[in-house]
Amino acid sequence: MSCSVNKLGFKISFNYNFSGINGERCNRVNYSKRRICAVKGSSVDISSTYNSYESPIQSTSWFRSGRGSEDLREDSQYAGRVEVIETERGRSTLRIRDLTESDSAEYHFKFKTQRFEWKSSLPGTTLTVTALQVKVSRIISVHESQTEAELKCESSCSPAGRLSFVWFKNNQFMVEQSSYQDLFNPGDVISCAFKGHEDYRSASVYIPEVPSVSVSPSAEIVEGSSVTLTCSSDANPAANYTWYKEEQPISQEKQIIFSSIQSSDSGKYCCTAENELGKTISKVISINVKYSWKKTAVVASVTVLILAVIIICGIIFIRRKGCFKINLSRERPDNKPEENAYYYMFDPAPSGRPKRDGPSAPAQSRAAEEQQDDLCYSSVTFIKKPEEHDYYNVLPIKTKRRKEKDEEVTDVDYTVVRLNSTQRLRDQQAAEYSSALYSTVRKK
């Protein structure tokens, strides 16, 4: 006997021979729909009618292909989500709630009598669970604050051409068609859904929100420390980021990581977030990298050390010299020494007598130099009118004869001033000879 299964206009024929009490009989199962496309998160009903001439029917159940004939009501994947509804004899409905994409499969109905069980080798109803997606099919134009684009609602259901879509903009119904063209502004939210399933919409798409910029750590930035700049924006499709420093692009990553930030990294930074629908820009932030206190301390320490070395060297030099060279000479503009100048030799000898410069003075001076610890050579120069200087303790001796010969003096000898190194003698003689002046002028 020939029996057939009717599935949405498709008839699948097979031969089945069964010998029962009443002779040969035909058993059948019909599915109301061959294929069903449902939106993720929604519910679906898969129905079938069945008939058996073997009575009574002992059990009915639903199962999915690839898992044997296990009853879905006992499958842990469907726990709490499946329900079998039989409102009348010969009709069974499988209801699956809160669909996930992993629920996509072929579902079968089976029944069992005392002597017969409906086999699973025959086709059932194919369920496809899809997540609707809004895709930007093309950008028509880009304005300063608007983007004109054409959007398309996509699903994994096939054929998609038989499905009807509806569009929403900012939760307001816009149009019923497979594609949608409009002007979009920052803040606009667009979604689509299957007609009749408007409560199960696609994920919304929108122009990136104004990016926010964060600096980590948020404390004072010190040279040599690790600093991370992060650009974040809520966008769908996902945004692409670009970093700018002083209006020049420096990176196309979401983050900029300075493992050891330097003072040269100081400046003004901002970032942009861009997707197929548009682009937004963040506010400008200023990064001020300060010198490390450790580095400053090192520089200060080195500076102090150098100054200390210079001071110590100066003190040592002064102690070794024992005196300063004093040059009180004044020269004419033509860089020639004053002709009528007088030079005097100070020799605070212990005898208290002035020591005149005679022929043997150089020899005596050299002998004295060998006995003195410290020697100091000085030159004392007076201009033509030394008497006008009130504060010198030097009184020039001028005789009448010397005045007559002043014009004849062309060469002047420099004298040697010898000071005893012994501080004790200096202190004793200072009081005795503080106002005395001994001089000698020798004319060649």
C-alpha cells in the first residue's frame, strides 16, 4: 500500500507494508510548514498532524536531528524552554521559547503504538534562528553633521526575498521594505525587524557618540613614568579610532601607551571615532610632563658638588699664593705709562729704619727672598698729581733738585715689597709702622 507525507506542498512518497489484525493500514505524519525562520529571542511553534490505524497510541514526542530520538523535554539544552501542546487528537505542536542560534536544526515528530513506532528517517521541519543585522549598503553623501546612506536588513534565513521587513528610526516606524535610505545625524538610532515580529528587532546602528578621553594614571605625570591614553565611544558598527597630537595624526589604535613618557611628549591630544555612518571628535586634552624629582635631585647634587670643588680649589690656591697682586697703575688712553710717576718700596724692617735702595739692593733682596716664606711683588703708581689723593699713606719726597730733574727721568725702577710671613711680626710692626713711609727713588 502506498502512503504519503505532505509537507508544505511537497509530497514524499514511500512504500510501507504492515500486517495487522485488521489487515494492511497506513500511518502518516504531516507538518504544517517545511521551513521556519525565527528571530533570535522570540518563540516559535512547529506543528504536525498524525494518524495511526494501530490503536491505541501509547506515546508522542518531538526530537531534533543529530541527537537520536531523545525527547526534547528531557534535553538539558531545552530545559524550561520547550512545551508540547496537543489540543486535539491527531495534532501536536512543539513550542520553543527564547530562541538561540544554536536551536537551528531539523525537528521531527514521532508516535508509538503497541506494535508500531514512527521512524525518524523521514524529513521534518527545518528551523533557522537568525539575528537580524542592519548593514550599510552604500554611503550617498557626507555633510558637515549629517550622513545620507542606504541601509539593508540582513538575516541568515533563505530565501530572504520572501521575508518582509519594517524599519524604525529612534523607535519610530519609518517604512516597510527591505532597504531604507535617509539622512542620519549623530544620536539617531536605526533598527529593523520582521513584519509581524516587531518586538524582536535587530541590533541598533548609530553614528559614534562623542568620544571620551581618559588618562591613566590621572595623577601628576612625571617624566619616565608609564601613561596610557584611551579613546572610547559607543558606536554600531564598531568605531575606528585615530589619535592626533597638535592636529597631526599619530596613531590609529584605541589606546596610546607611553612606557616611559618624556617631556617631548607634552602637548595637546584628541581622538576621533568613525564608522560607516559618520565621524565624531573628542575634546582636546593637554599633557604636561614634569621633570622627575630624582633627576632634578641628581642635577642639583652634581651642581653643588662642582661648586664645592671650585670653592675648595680657590681656597687652596689663595692659601698657597699668600697674597694678592695689586695693580693700581692707571694708563693713558694711548696705553703708555705715566712718565712722571713715583714708585716706592715698603720694607717694614725690624730695626725700624728705612731701607734705601742702593746698588746692593737686588742682591740683598734675593737673599731676603730665600729667607722669607711668602713673597709678594707689587707696583704702586701715582699720577702726576699724587698730592690730590688724600687717602694714601704715601708721601712723595720731592727736593728742589729732584723737581728740576723730573723732566729728565725717563726710566723708573720697580721696587720689591717684602712681607714677613710670621703673623706675629706683622701684628707687632703694624702698630709701629702703620703711619710711616720709607721711599727711595733712584734715577738712572
